[in-house]
Amino acid sequence: MGDMFLGLDSSTQSLSAVLIDLASRTVVGTGAVGFDEDLPSYGTTNGVVRDPDDPGTVHGHPKQWLDALDLLFVRLRDQGAPLGEIRAISGSGQQHGSVYLRHGIEERLAALDPAKGLAANLDGVFSRATAPVWMDSSTSAQCAEIAEAMGGPLAVAEATGSVPFERFTGPQIRKFSQQEPEAYRETARIALVSSFMASVLAGRLAPIDPGDGAGMNLMDIRTRDWHPEALAATAPDLQARLPRLAPSWTVVDRVHRYFAVKHGVNPDARVVAWSGDNPCSVIGLGLVEPGMTAISLGTSDPCFGTMAECRTDPRGEGHVFGSPTGDYMTLICFKNGSLARERVRDAYGLDWAGFSAALHDTPPGNEGRLMLPWFEPEIVPKVLRPGVHRFDLDEADAAANCRAVVEGQMMAMRNHSEWMGARPQRVFATGGASANPEILQVMADVMGCPVHRFEVSNSAALGAALRAAHAHFLAEGTERPWPGVVAGFTDPVPGSEIRPRPEATQVYDYLVMKHAQFERDTLARLGD
Ligand code: ADP
Ligand code: XUL
């Protein structure tokens, strides 16, 4: 039997899997289920549903994620993946999203029946049919109330690692408890996307790990326990509704027999606590030692790094989470990532090849033309009313707009990540758009350092598989140090290094200041 470990990634638009063989250091299987295309009956667009009366309210469907889990195992088995040899499974969830469960959930999880699908098994357990996800920006009032109760936003950041953010779970729970008090009373347990999926796999309530727990505005970032003052500022009787917090390497249980009987998974496979997608990506990119930086070009564009000690952002824009290694990690999340690049691409009727050609044919710095691509409400900087703002930029000029959206994103990353400390020496790029070398060239030029690309674009699922391996050996009493676990999986693609062009970096050293000024002026004008 090989050393097989499975990593799952329950993300905004899909559920995907990476199966690795640790002994041979190879990825032996991958699979994915797209929420919109494979499970259209839920009516999601890009994996979510929006409230037509309030576009800031953005939810996902927990039952769709359950259907996706069944379908993913079917697909893996159909391609001959050796599911019977899996030693441990872990996973990664889109961060902050919350699932609301009624009394009796423990019994229902324990009794999963392979004769039915997961969604049918768990019918009726949800006290809230849908789950607010990270794209939701509808809780500004609750953020203000929590900040007020705890002595201001920066006091909340000092306590929990982040100022109150609209998408964070605490403000979302507060909104639910205020607007649907009856349903909140009926809620016995609140899970994160990560802990919910782990609970289903193990057939028992799973803990929340410090990687995802730090995305709630409820966890003491230093002790990694629930923060009593934050709980009290958020909702009544909240502690009783939350699972326990436990280290990322906690073994929840063996996989529930449902998965062994129905899908042929090894019945002895351990289920390891899941974490958030960004903490998992930290491992999947090999950032297992402090001081490394990565940018993921996915639906959103999170930029993260690792650090040995806890340092919080004085501007309150960035976050500190627990790293799954037990260290700390920083995260700055730009919401207008791939979706913004796609909006520009589509506005000019281009495909990615056409978009890349536009980048190639336009000069670094775009002759001083700027764009703030806030198609959606933005997280960094905080922008509640979406809108695209142009400086000297003609909306009719397709090529200049393609360059402007990418430059605007990269310059915002450089400006808003300064608090993390020294400028990065190397950046690791991942996510769907990291397949695009022209985008990575802009990144290298703006950051002024080489950019490396990874073969596996799903670093979150790979990180989850590597976390499963690490925790498995720890549980067996044969702990392996992190660098040894990730070696061979997280090396950048040979020859993928994209070097900054010094003359371009010189242009950006000036232009980033102009970009920052344009951003400040625009924010002042908007009054956000
Ligand atoms: P997530 O995990 O957040 O759902 P992914 O990391 O899978 O997202 O990235 C998906 C995105 O990658 C798509 O929305 C698409 O815009 C982008 N993408 C895919 N290929 C390219 C390309 N060649 N150039 C630019 N962007 C791309
Ligand atoms: C992080 C964040 C996003 C989601 C995407 O704070 O909101 O990166 O984790 O899944």
C-alpha cells in the first residue's frame, strides 16, 4: 500500500481534489466538481447566489457542497484513483463562510446512510438554508457595533488579528442573530465551511483550526482560544454554539463508514481538521519557514506570507492568521481578482490570448494611465460602493484597459503589503491566472523581484493533502519535519522564473505613489 493522502478544496466555485503519493512524491489523481455547471439546480452563478434587493448579501448552498462531495468521489473512483489506499484526508475551505446547524446534528452526522446521498442524509439539519460566504459585504453595521463594544477597530485587531471585516464570521453571526432571532435560537452549532466539510467526512463535529478560526473576529490570536470579550460583543450564548478550537494537525476521527461503503475509501483513513484555503495554500506553496511571500490569482487575489511572531497591520487592512505549521501568517485579500480581469476581458470581447497580447503590446506604466478596478465592493482598500475609476484612461481603448486592470491590482498589492515588513526577495504565484506569463511579468515588474510559478495551480488542495500527511505521521508517532513533508511537491516549475525588468521597475517605483494618491483622492471623493 502506497502512502496516499487526499486533499480537498471546497472553494467558492468548485470542490476539487488532489491525491498524492508521499513515498514517490507524485500527484496520482486530481478531480473537480464545478458548482454552476455540474449542479445547476441550485441556481448559483460563480458558486454563489446574491440577494436581488441587496447585492452585498452573497451566500452559498451547503447542500450543493454535499452533492459535490458525493460527485467528486464518484469521479475520482471512475478515473481509477486508489481511494482504498488513502491513509488520511484533510481539506481547505473558502474562509469565513458559516453553516448553521440545528439540534440533533451530532446524531445525524453519526448516522449517515450509504443508501442515500449526503444531501438527503442531512436534509433538515440546517437552521439557515444558505451560508453567507466571504464575498458578503452586508454587515457594516455589525462591524461598527462590535468595534464599539471592544474599544475600537484596532483593539479588535490587537485581540483577534483583524479589525472587524464584513465577511468575517463574527459580524455575519451577529447579523443573523439580530435579523433572524428565532432561527438563531434554533441553531445548536455554527460551523465554518472547513469544519462543516470535515464534520461530514468524519461523521462527527470537527474542531475549527487557528488558520480558519482567525478569520472570525472571535479567536484570541495569541492564545488561539475563543476570546470572551469578542464572543460577548457578537451574539448571545455564542460559545455554546461554536465547536472547539484545536491545532491544525488534530485528527478528528477515522472517515465515516458512509465513504468506505459508498465510495470505496479506506475505512481506516484518518480525517484531519480542515483549515482555510489561504492557510492551506501556505503549505501547498512550501511556505513552511518564516519570511516567504505568495500571491494567489484566483477568484480573489490574496497575498500572504509567513512570520514567526504576531505583528498586526496598523492600518487595519490586513489580517494575521495562525499558520497550519503553528507559526503566524499574514493575509491581505483583494476581492477584485480574476473576476475583475474577466470583466475587462469580456468588455472588449477578448479571450485570454487576446488579453495577454494587449499586455504584451502596451508599455509598463501604461503612459501614466490608471484604473481602480472595483467592479465588486473591495476589501483592500475598503470600498463599499463598487465602481471602476479611471485616470487619463479612455474606456474605449481595449489594450490600455487590459494593462490598467492588472497594473492597478499589482500596484495596490505593493502599496498595501508594506506593513508586512521588508520588500519580498521572491514571490511565489499560484491560482488560475498564474498560468498567464504576461500577468506574471507585470507582477515581477511592479514588485521588483523574481516571480516563480508552480505546476499545481490548486495549492490549497495540495496543501491540504500535505497537512493530512504531516498529521498522519504525527499521530503514528513518526513525526516528519515540514520541509521534508513538502519537498518534491512545492518546488517551483523549473525555468518558470520571471525576472523583473529594471527599466520597468523604475517606472513603477514612481507610479505606485501616483496610484496611492489616486486611490486616496478617490476614496475621499466617495466618502467610504
Ligand atoms: P478559485 O480557486 O478562487 O475558484 P482559481 O484559482 O481556480 O479560482 O482561478 C480561476 C480563475 O483563473 C478563473 O476565474 C479565470 O479568470 C482565471 N484564469 C484561468 N486561466 C487564465 C489565463 N490564461 N489568464 C488569466 N486568467 C486565467
Ligand atoms: C480571505 C478571503 C478569500 C477566501 C477565498 O480572507 O476572504 O481569500 O478565503 O476563498
